[in-house]
Amino acid sequence: MKTKTAKIIIPIAVIIATILIVMFIKGNPPEANRFGAPPKASINVAVQMLQPQNYQVMVDSYGTVKPRTQSLLVAQASGLIINISDDFREGGFFKKGAVLIQLDDRDYQAEVKSAQANLLTAKQGLLEEQARGQQAITDWQRLGNDKPASSLVLREPQLAAAQAQVLSAQATLEKAKLNLERTQIIAPFAGRVLSRNVDLGQVVSNNTQLATIYAIDSVEIRLPIKNKDLPFINLPEQYRDGAKNQAGSVIKFSSDLVGEQTWQGQLARTEGAIDESAQQLYVVAKINDPYKATQSNQYPIKIGQYVKAQITGKTVSDALIIANSTIYQGSYVYIVEQGVLKRKDITLAWQNAAFAMIKTGLKAGDKLVITPLGQVSSGTQVNILGEDNKATKPQSMKQRPTAEQLAQQAKEQGISVAELVKKRRAAKQGDKP
């Protein structure tokens, strides 16, 4: 009987304990604000305050070095090469008027002497004919004829023929001397040998190609210009009447072929047609005296060398310049307004490899986000690095004590956990206005 009574008492005790726990939980709800808005995400960004500035546009281009004047050296006489100048080698420099190649000229000297002899013979014949003409005039006057003598009587045709013989002999002599001069291949300008086709002991004929040479006073580089860069460059244009509108822009050329090399040049002219394949305009730049020894360049510039060009363009006033790294998909950027991230669509007036000039979409004073962002939505709260962004957190964001911390506080105060919770709730309600 006692065992059956004990079995009934145990479930009743469990039920009573459960009811008490439920009543305690209902009477002591959690302090968290269950219906408050969840906190918004916040990220740290660096910004740039946009300010208008006077900006010097620098246009990038590229090209290969070409000679300003390049010639094919051709023989104008035939003969055996008996001497070659030490400067007549690939890469060799020579002065204007220098003898580069000497041909065997003995045959041409003989022709000169033969022509000289023919000229002396012709002159002798002319003197004899002039004497015969004077004698004819004297004989005609001795006969007492009052009528004028005919040209045949005075031997005028014979005199003209003798004069023609002299002129012909003189022309033959001049041609022989010219052929003799052509046995010496003379440099037409100060230049350099690009390639050589003949050597000592070789027999050449008329019109044989001896070498390719080029002038060293300047070199040229053909540069492509993008259409969007054309308004920002001083293009040297020439008109039909010979007038020119302006001097060309200054250019800095660089190459890393042998260390770091730089040269100073200038735009010389603008081509008269658009390249059909690229639909771009080409300009021609010139570097004066590129082979002069300098301390900065250990090696002189080479024909065919690839160089980079940085063209000094126009100066734009009140320009808004931003880095390309701040532009997303080439069409928009992020700015910060009142601590919130906002997306701004932009259009560009000009752009190079590093910077862009804004045409529309931004204004002076905007805070441009320069921190790289991933998939971030417009409207996200942000903290600007370098600014005091500390703010008082709302009550719902304050950290609440855990059950272990509540038990420890109740033990320190000598009260139960339930009494401590009631005490904290009463204090909280007393703080409300």
C-alpha cells in the first residue's frame, strides 16, 4: 500500500515542478528586443575627396625606330673593287663626301686621255677652218665682186662643222672624266651603314647594289594615336599653301632593351590618311642627333628598335581625375554619403593606363571610395578610415550576461537568481522615461 502511494506522489511532484518552471519563465521574459531591426552590416573603406585640378594629359603610344633618310648605294661604273674604307662596315659611321669604295680606274683614265686627244684634234681642225674662211673672204674681195659672197664661198658650213667637232670632243672628255670620278663611291651624306653587299676584290657592274645606308642627323618613329586622345594632343598640321598651325608636342621615348634608355623627341608631322585596318591616325615623331654620346645612354638607339612613347598633351583646367582601380566595369564608381555607400554611374572624357578624367557622374567634394570592393550593394553602411566613427550602440546591441554570470552575481549578492532577474528588470523599467 505504501509503495503504490509513493508511485502516485512522484508524478504529482514532477507536474508541480513543471508548472512552477513555466510560470517563472513567463514571469521573467528575456531582455532582448525581439522585434527590433537586425543590425546592418558595416565595412571600413578609404575615400578620396575629389577636388578639381589642372591636369597635364600624357598620352601613351609605341613604335619602332626608322631612318629619316635611307638610301640604296648603287654602282654607276664597272670594275674591280681595289679598296674599301674601314668605315664601310655594318654599323660603321661615315662623313659626307668620304670615299667608301674605290674601283680599278685604269680603263677610265685611258678613256680620258683618248678624249683629250680627240679634243685637241678637233680644235686644230677648227683653227684650220677659221683660217680658210678668212682666206675665202680675202679672195672674194680681190676679185672685186660688189655682190656679197655666199655662205659656201665663205666656208661657213665647214666652219660650223669644225665647231661641232670641238663641242663633241669636249662632251666626250667630260663624260670620260665623269666615269673616272664614278670609280670612287662617295658618301652622299653623313650616315651609317645598315647592310653591305660587296667586298674587296669583287667585280661589280653598272647598277650593282653595294650597300644600304641611312642618315644619322635624325630618326623617325611612327606612332598610332587613339581617337579619344586626339583632342588632347598638339598635332602639327600642314596646309596646301605651306602654312603650319602649331609646333608638335614634346615626347619622351624609353626602352629597356639595354638597361633603361630615354630620348627626347618631338612630333614632326601628321599623316594625311587614317589607317584603314585600325581606323586610327598615325603621327611621325623625330629624334634629332640620336647617336650623340651622352652619359645617360650607354648604347645608341638602333634602327628597328621598339620604343615606348609618352606624348605631352594639353593641360586641362578644373579636371576631376580618379584612378582606374576605383572604376568598376568601366562605367560606375562608389562614393560615401552620410556614412552610406552609393553607386554612381560615370562617363569618361579621357583615360590612360592608370588614370581617368571624369566627364559626368561626379562633382567636386564627392567622397570617392578607393578601397577595392567585391559584391557590395548600394546603401551599405560604411566606416571611413581615419574618421571617428564610434557611436553609442542601441540597447538591443548591448551584451547581456550569461546564466553562469547571473548565478555568480546572485551568489555575490546573497539572493536567488529569480530575485536577481526581478531586480534587474525593475531597474531597467526605472531607467525608461
